[in-house]
Amino acid sequence: MNRETKGRVLSVAKQWWLKVNTKPVRMHALDGAVFPHIIKVQYTADGKMYTKRKWISAGAPVPVEGQGVRVIYDESKPQKAKVFF
């Protein structure tokens, strides 16, 4: 059974090594470039703290550090969770 809790974004890291070009013709190296991010989220389930990482695709909105997020986790395995913001 799934349960829901609130989590908090601990860190946001831009993945500089994976550039996605959005323009067919560029004037310089970063012209039209977008990058994916990895966020680290901390949440509490049944009185115990857990940390989860989530990959965010290039161009998708990215939460900021300290922002609250929604976490849905499996009651039998709280370390398995999905993060929504």
C-alpha cells in the first residue's frame, strides 16, 4: 500500500556533462543548450529519515533547494519512493 508524505529538496545539481542542444544553428557553444538535473530529496517515513535522488530531464522545470515536494512511498519498503513537485 502506498502512503504520502512531504519531503524537502536538499540539493540540485546540473549535469554539465550532458548538453542538449535546442537550436539547429548555434552562435557559440552554449547557445540553446539545456541540461538535465539531479535533485536530492529528504523525507520521513514511519519516523525514519530517507534520502532519494531524482533525475529531471533537460528543459523540465527544476525545484530549488529547500522547496517542499510530495513523496509517495511503499509502506512495506519506504526507501522505494516517487517524488513529485
